[in-house]
Amino acid sequence: MGRPWQALRALRLRLLGPEKELVGTDQFGNKYYRVPKHETRGGQIIPERRFVEAINRQAYQYEMGDFPTEWEAWIRKKRNDPPTIEEILKNENYREEMKQKIKDVSEKDKLLQAKEYEKGLVAEPVHTQVKGHASAPYYGKKEPSQEPTSTASTFQPGSWMPPGSGSGHNK
């Protein structure tokens, strides 16, 4: 590389910082980059930055699961080295195996519960229907009352006394 190119590259590095480096690509086609730690022309140290360019996605449309968890851990700096495709596929297979095992155990448990209910070893759960809530003013009634209960227009401060308080005046 000639001297003019080296000078232009050095000037660009000082003014704009280092270029982004492609670190890897996942099985979906998302590309992962890093910008290494560098010093600005003013002497400020800029830490390493990691980011992803998602395929066919806008930044605000990101959803959980769009990127492999291994890459997400790398972006969030929870791991130093970027993952390999072999590692991602191995972990994905492991997760699928675990899902299948959980499904199998759940089905076996349901069958065992059904047998226990059938033999009378375990009481079946009681299915109760709750209508309303105990704190609701119509709890236990079929539906809320249509009668107005507010005394807002006739209430006078100091006029109400608790029941059984006698004449209403303190003695």
C-alpha cells in the first residue's frame, strides 16, 4: 500500500474511528459486527461496540428468539468469543431434546394421575366456580343491584354517627 493510502487511512481512523469488523453470520443470515476499542482525536477512549444487522428486520421490530441466544450473549458482552455455528447447532439440538423429554414426562404424569384417580388412591380436584369477588358489593347475589347507593348529593359532614352510639353526641 502506498504512502498516500496509508496517510488517508490514518486520517480517516483519527476522524471517524475504526471500521466495523464482520465477526460472523448465523443460520438465519443475520450479520454480527464489532467496532474495536479506540481513541478519538480528542483523547476520549471509546469502548468496544458490538451489534447485529438483522436480515429483513427493522430495529423496532426485534422480538425475543429472532437471534440465537449464543449470539445475543456475545452482543451483550456476556461472553468474549463469538459462537461457532457448530456450537449453536449443538445447543439447539440439546434444547429440542429437552423439550421432547419434558413432553414425555408430562404425558406419563398425566397417565399416572388418571390411574390414581380411577383406583381412588387420590381424590380428584374439585372444580369450583367463583361468581364475583368477595370484595364486590354484589358478592353472593346473582347480579349487581340497579338501586343507587350513593348519598353524595345529600351528605352533610359530621351528620353520620356509627350505629349504637347513643344520642349522637360525645359525653
